[in-house]
Amino acid sequence: MTSREAGPAAEGTAFDALVIGAGFAGLYQLLCLRDRLGLSARVLEAGGGVGGTWYWNRYPGARCDSESHSYSYYFSDELLRDWNWSERYPQQPEILRYLNHVADRFDLRRDIQLNTRVAEAHYDSADNRWHVRTETGERYTATFLITAVGCLSSANIPDIPGLDQFAGDWYHTGGWPHEGVDFAGKRVGQIGTGSTGIQAVPVIASTAEHLTVFQRTANYSIPARNAPLTEEFKRWAKANAAGIRATMRSNTNGHPFVIENRSAFDVSDAERDAIYEAAWAKGGLQFRASFRDLLTDKAANDTAAAFLREKIRQVVQDPDKAGILAAIDHPFATKRPPIDSGYFEAFNRDNVSLVDLRRTPIECITPNGIRTTDGIEHPLDIIVFATGFDAMTGALLNIDIRGRDGLPLRQAWEAGPRTYLGLQVAGFPNLFTITGPGSPSVLCNMPVAIEQHVEWIADCIAHMRARGLTRIEAKPDAVGSWVEHVNEAASATLLPQAGHSWYLGANVPGKPRVFMPYAGGMARYREICAGVVARGYEGFALERFPG
Ligand code: NA7
């Protein structure tokens, strides 16, 4: 901790608001509450620095999949003018520098307490306050409790027998050592081929003696075509910030591109191929914007899937490896679509091998490596778990959050998360969950989703204070209708067809299978939230306490 950040406050200090987490969401929430509303607010952050996801995820190749000029706050024109991104897709250290710059520029650090993990947060209806205890025993209270804990922050480390016997070192990508890991001369095994694993493979392969990739589910990936930003592009992005902001706020996924308004079947086979070739050459997530129906019509999706499988076969020279990598079992983009910098090409290296866990699952970890069910022991010095996260609910449920009458959030969500707008949970007054389950969050460019939630929450609190109201709580029937709507929105797409995706919670054994993010699109969601406000916070009970 540097001296610039806040130390622990006096025992029992009463704040207007406590915010958990100092990533994109927590930083901006603090700014809104403190500087725009004049509240006493404090951020409690488990990490030793600000940055959230970007503080923890320092694995080799860690990079954002959103283009840098869109992976930015858009609330401040001055901030947009000041900051210069260097690459099309920013690397983790650059994003961390950006978030530190934001913390300094807006003088946020004095209200951020680092190295402070929240252990419990209990609502007491007798005083209408949240009573928060940290792992180190400090106690604070607040009228409003706002979670800014991120959607992908609770590591999923699979329970593979024998891990405790492993004689080498092992790491999860989401908790990477700050001093880095030296792979030189090492035999490395990587489990997991999601967005993270796909970024890590080429970088680890370039320094390790040998890399063995353990693939359970084959994945599509589009080349990122990352490159330094030209001066011309930087000038254009600054000059057109208002237009970029408008595009990001008016489309489905919060990215700075528009989804084409044509069906994959409005064009001939040759035209479609040419469109995919151009999108492949351009690179990035925009590939899925080639046609409007890729996520709603299986036949349309099949055309993209076939194109991408063929690309894998063209790139990967060894037909066995190519076959394993191209054996993808779900429609394109129904799991989070990765983008890469040389992923498939890495399998052409002599020092990279591939194990198909569908054919030969992992049996156990031995002191010397990983043994698969064919009896082969793959000798390893280092195991990298690129195995993802207990997404969207894990970080919330890791805190002992209790609402009215001591109801644990874990119990309220036993059958899966139930929220109103992803913002509030019935029975948990004055608790706001930024990018919570039931909001677009991970289906959107995150800073866009975060800014909308943070501003909605700040406006809501301002509305309450202006009227002397001190308690807001989602009504159970509003939660019921919203959960139904979230399910309908998912069912209108192909997204639920990837039966083992983390969108569904299917990557964590025992987790209820519920499609968690709102698939109705960010623009539509923004309108719904605005409509709720226009109708006097429809679906919420607002009260003055004591009454
Ligand atoms: P993901 O997308 O959840 O990927 C995790 C990968 O790890 C995926 O390939 C999993 O296979 C694999 N996995 C998980 N558990 C196991 C076990 N027990 N055995 C073998 N393989 C396993 O996480 P990422 O970190 O890549 O990406 C998370 C998000 O961060 C990403 O989508 C971006 O939004 C940023 P599976 O597919 O479950 O068969």
C-alpha cells in the first residue's frame, strides 16, 4: 500500500456508502458518489492496488479483447483527451496504468482502502444500515452498499486429485504472481483453452522448453490483428469521441462497431465467403457483426462456424492437431468468442503438443505431471490453470452477505441468481450490484455496461436524497418478471446452446444452471432502466426510514 491510499477508518465509522472493489466500476462509483453527490464514501479493495481484474490478471499475453479506444471511460472529455492508448488491443500493464491514472487524476485514492477483503456484510433493519466486517476485523456501517466486485474475479480451480502432490509450481491465470513466471527450460502444462488460455499459449510457447495444452472444449478464435495505433487513428478517435460514444451506447454489445443489418442468406455463398475473409483479415470481435442473424439463426451461424473451422485446418499443419482443434461442439460465439495473436499458429511449433481431454480426460495430477486416462503421464515442471472463473455470482457469494432477517444471499440464490435489472435483490435493501447477474455485463463491452450502472445507481441515490428517502428495495414480483424476461431474452438467441459455458454456470460443478447475463442487448437494457426511472422507480419500494 502506498501512503496515498486511505488507511483503516476508526472502528465502526459510519459512511453514506461503501463500495466493494476498486476496478473500473468501483473507481467511477466513488467519483460519482463523493464528487457529484457529496456523500461520504469509501472503497474497500482486496488487492494491493487499484485495477480490479487488471490488477490480478497478469498472465502472459493478458490483453483486452475490446479495442482500446472503446475500453475507456467516456464520462469525461478531459480524460479522453489526456489519455493515449498505444495499441489496438491494450495489454494488461497499460490498462492498469490507465486505471491508476484515473485514480490519481480524480484524486480517488484517499477514499480507497487497499489490502482490505470484505468478509461479511449484514443488513440490519433496525437501523437500516449495512454492517460490514473485513477479514482483518475492521467494522464499518453504511446506508448503501455497492458491490463492484467484477464478473470474472473468483478463480475456478478444478478439483483434480493429486494437485497437492505436484512437485512443480502451479498458477491460476487470475492470480498471477506479480514478479512473473520464468518458463525458460521448463515443461509447462496448460489446462484450459478459453479466451485466457488462447492468449497465453503463444506467449508461453515462445519461452518454455515445452508446452502441453490440455483441451477439453475446442474453441473458435479470430485473429486480433493487434498493432500499434497510428497517429492518424489516435487523432481520429479523439476528434470523434462523441460519435464513438453514441455508437457504443446505442448498440447491442457496447462495442464501437455496428452489427450489419443483413442476413447471412441475403448474399450469395461467394459474397458471404468474401465478407468473412474481409472480417478475418480485419480481425477482432467485429467478425460476429458480419451478419445480423449469426446469434439467432443456427443455419446462419453454421456458415460462420464452417468458415472458422476451415481456417483452423488451413493454419494448423499437423492434421491430428488440426482435427482436435477444429472439433468444436457449439455454435460460433455462444461461448465468449476469443480473439488471438498467433494461437493456432503456435501448434505448428515443435515444442507445443496438444492433448484432447474429450478422448483422454485427466485422471489425476502426479508429483511429476498430469496423467490422462490412457495411462500416459505428461511430465511437467509448471501447471497453468487457465480454467476461468466462478463467473458473475462467485465473487458476491464469497462474501457473507445477509439481507433482511439474516437471509444469506447464498440461500436467496440457491436455485440461481434472482435480481431486478441485475441491480438489486429482493430482501436486500440498499444493496446495489454493479454488472450483477441479470444485466448485460459480460455480453457487453464492460466499461459501457459499468458506466450505465454506476450512473443509474448514483442518480437513484440522488433521487432518494432529494426526497428524504433512505431505503430502496426491489419488489419480489419485479424480480420474478425480470428473471422471466432474462430467460426469454436468452432463449431468443443461440447462446444457451453452448451447454457448458460459464454464462450458464456450467463450468463450476454444482453451480445451478441459469443463463446469467441479460442477452436482450445493452441499448434495450438502457431504455428499460430509463423507463423504470421515468415511471417513478417502478418495481422498487422506496421509503423513508424510520417511516
Ligand atoms: P473460460 O472461458 O471459462 O475458459 C476456461 C477454460 O478452462 C475452458 O477451456 C474450460 O473448458 C477449461 N476448463 C475448466 N475446467 C476444466 C477442467 N476441470 N479440466 C479441463 N479443462 C477445464 O475462462 P477464461 O479465463 O479463458 O475466460 C474468461 C473470460 O475472461 C473471457 O471469456 C473474457 O470475457 C475474459 P470447457 O470449455 O469448460 O470444457
